[in-house]
Amino acid sequence: MCTHLIKRGSRYYIRRRVPSDLVSILGKSEVTKALGTSNLEDAKRLCRLEGSRLDAEWSALRHTHAAADVAAPSLTADEIPTPTGGAWTRARALSPRE
């Protein structure tokens, strides 16, 4: 049985808490999605499917995020590219902040 199943009015939804390590990446702490049915048996089946899909999505996100952390080169301050000469002054002149 899907424990993440909730009912609003006559419709069923899945509601899952986002794992704490992914909250900062996704920008939210909970996911709620309409299952598109008012039938309890269909909702249970759809809830299991959607729960599996969320687990797979979160696993892939963790894998992608971990790979990006490993692949990111660490540069010293001297190695970081910076705008030079006219490019920098043109960028500052076009900046709407001032």
C-alpha cells in the first residue's frame, strides 16, 4: 500500500517529502502531484508507480550532482578567467544596477 496517498475532495494525490540532501537542489521540501483519479484502487496503483518514478528521479539527481562535484576542477585565484580591458568596462557601462 502506498502511504503517500492523500485525498482532496474526491481526487487522490501523492505527497512525498523531498530527501534532505536534495532540498537545496530542488528548492522545495515536499512534492505533491495529482494522480488524476477518484478511484481508490487506481490511486493506489498510480501512487506506487509515481513513488517509484520519484525515487528513480532522485537517485539520478544524486548521481548527476555527485558526478558534477567530482568533475569540477579546483582553480586557484590566479587561474580563474576574468574579463580584461574594454570588455570589463563595456559590461559595467551596460549594467542596469547603477
